[in-house]
Amino acid sequence: MVTALVFNLFFAAIDPDIAEKIEKSYAALIERAVDNYPYFNSEGSKKKINPALVMAVIYQESGGSPEARSTAGAYGLMQIMPKTAGLLGCDYNSLGVPEHSINCGVKFLAALLSYNRGDLVKSLSGYNGGTYSTESSPTADSGLLAGRIYDNPETKKYVVSVLKLYELFEKRGSSRKKRAKSRV
């Protein structure tokens, strides 16, 4: 059973129809949002979030459905909770509007990445498990992931899944750019 879980997490294919919908429908909105909401890394340098990461979060959180709602109360493409929306100055009731949801979600990712000094694993853990979840209940005391992932099975699967989707969206983007260059 563990082998099947590991296989599914690491080798599961991305649904090309959903990925294409996310890319075509939201790429321009994502580009604007990542330009507007940079984060600060461990050296204090201002960095732009990779749009492929935002696409991965959208894919994981809502499957590209702007009106998605979770049983816990998260809403929109990037599944923002009411309290988080309030803290970010976002109108929770407008999170069904793609531009607003993407702006709010990217703002949240940028805040997490800045807080965690660019640590993507810890930031994704916070996105799913709660901003300070790794401080309250980290996975391990030693090793590569020590203190970086919230000790919660759902959060662990979430981080692995989003990282894999990020890699796949990055590859799709690289392939698209190569095809576009070959047509010129």
C-alpha cells in the first residue's frame, strides 16, 4: 500500500485538459499577480514567484474551478480561508472572481515565502496546514525535512503533490516556449 501511495504521489500524470484550462484561462492573471507580490528570500533579495508554482497550487486546490469551496470554508481558485482573506485584506466573498482569488492567493504565498525566507517546502506546508503549523508540530527533529513540514498526513501529501505539479507545469511551460521558438 505504501508503495502504491509513493508511486501515485511521485508519478501520477497531470490531467492535460485541466492543466491547459488553467494555463489558458489564468496565465495572464498569474503573471500580473506575481509581478505585484514578490517575496524576500534568505538573503533579503526580492524574488518573483514562478507562475508554474501558482498554477500547481490552483490545480491542487480547486482543479481550476473558480467557485470551488471546501467543507472547511476555503473558497476560490486558490482556496483561501475566511480568516486568511481578512488578514490579507482580501474580500472573501469575491474569491469566486479569478483575478481576486489569484491576487489573494499569490499575496498569501508571497507572505509565506517571505516569512519562511524562501523555503518552498515550509511555505507550502503553511499554505495547507496553517501559517505557523511547522512551528507548533514539525515532522521531525533531524534530517532534511526537520521542522519544515507540519506533522499531518494530509499536509505531507499536499506538499509532495504540489511540488510534483510544479515540476510538471514548469516542464509544460518549457515545452511550450521551445515550440513557439521553433515556429519563428
